[in-house]
Amino acid sequence: MTAETFQAWVAAGGAFLAGVLGLVKYFSYRSKRDRLASVGASFTATVEALASENETTRMAGAVLLRRFFRRKTEQGSAGTPYSAEAIEVIAGLLRESRSERLPETLQKVLADGLYYARDLSRADLQRCCLRRAYLGRKRGDKDVLDLSEADLFEADLSGASLRGVKAVETTFYRARLVETVLAEADLTKADFRAAVLTKADFGAALIGGARFSGAEDIPADVAALLDGELTAPAKAVVPEKRPR
């Protein structure tokens, strides 16, 4: 084979490979676009289910919303493109529940669904009803829910579990945290001003720089660590509660 023939074959092979790669990219683009369209249609149908007057249909919609946070589901197969929207829908419904009183079971299913988002940093959860929600660390979790810089102004977290969560610089201003579990959480520089903390559990929580001025019923183990302005010193850790 002459050098000229060899070069011709190389050029032809290069052109063929370029064409194949182009087709792969094209069909990959079409495939992703089709998946996005499918996820979008599924999201719309789920939101419509939540607006139904049938309680069973609404419950099903609340459960299905969780699938938009998971990459291993059909709804998350395109990279969870609707996760932010799912958080907004849940937050909106939980705000409505403060005035319209959603059925308690539906409220809890929606609130528990936020656990699956895993990243709620900077989320707007103002005035949300999160009563009895389980957002804390579960056995086998590889990571924890991130609530850093989230806004929970006037949210109701009574009886909720935030055990082990990351809530750095999170706003709990005027929030209701009656019997809320905050044990082992990272609450560094969190804002608990004017919050209601009756029987809240802060055992082993990191509270360095957290502010508690104006808060009601500050637990004794937390109050013992605060300065004159009711701010926790840097690196302050609440003593771990011993089982009785």
C-alpha cells in the first residue's frame, strides 16, 4: 500500500468516525430532550393531582413528588430537572396549610417529602407547616439534609426531627420549635431569635455563633452556654443527653 493510499484510508476513516460521533451526539440530544419532555409532562400531571378534590388522588400526588428528587427514578432520569420546582410546590402547599388546614396526613406526607430533596440550602420555607416532619438523619444515610441558609421564618416545626442535619446560618426567627429534635445538628450561626423552643432537644448540637435573643423557653443546657446577649460562643457544643 502506497503512502498516498494509506493517507486516503486514514482520511476516509476519520470522516466516517466524525459522522458516527455526530449521529451519536444528535440522538443523545434527542434522547435527553425527549426525557425532559416526559419528565415535564409527569410533573404537570403530579401538580394537577395535588389540586384534585379527591383526597386519595392528592395523597398519591404528594408521594409522587418525591420521585422528582431521585436520579434513579423515571422522573429523575434527566438529572432531576424539576427538583427546585418540586420544593416550591411543597412549600406553597405547606404555607396554605397554615390557613386552610390541609388534612394532617397529607400535610405530613408533603413535609416528609422534603427529606428526599437532600439539598434545601437557601430554600424559602417561610411560614411552612412542618409539624411532625421527619427531616433528620436516618440509619444508613451517606449524607445529611442540608438546610444551610434556608429561611424558616415563622415556620411551625413542632414535633419535627432535624436530628443531625446541617443548618449553618439557617433562619429560625420566630419559628415554633416545640418538642423539636435538633440533636447532633450543625446549627452554627443559626438564628433562633424570638423562636419558641419549649422542650426542644439540642443534645450534642453545634451552636457556635447561634443567636437566641427573645427566644421563649430556651432549654437549660443551651442557656448555660450563652453570653449576655444570648449568643453562643464560637465552637459551642450542647452537652449530649444521657439516657435515663
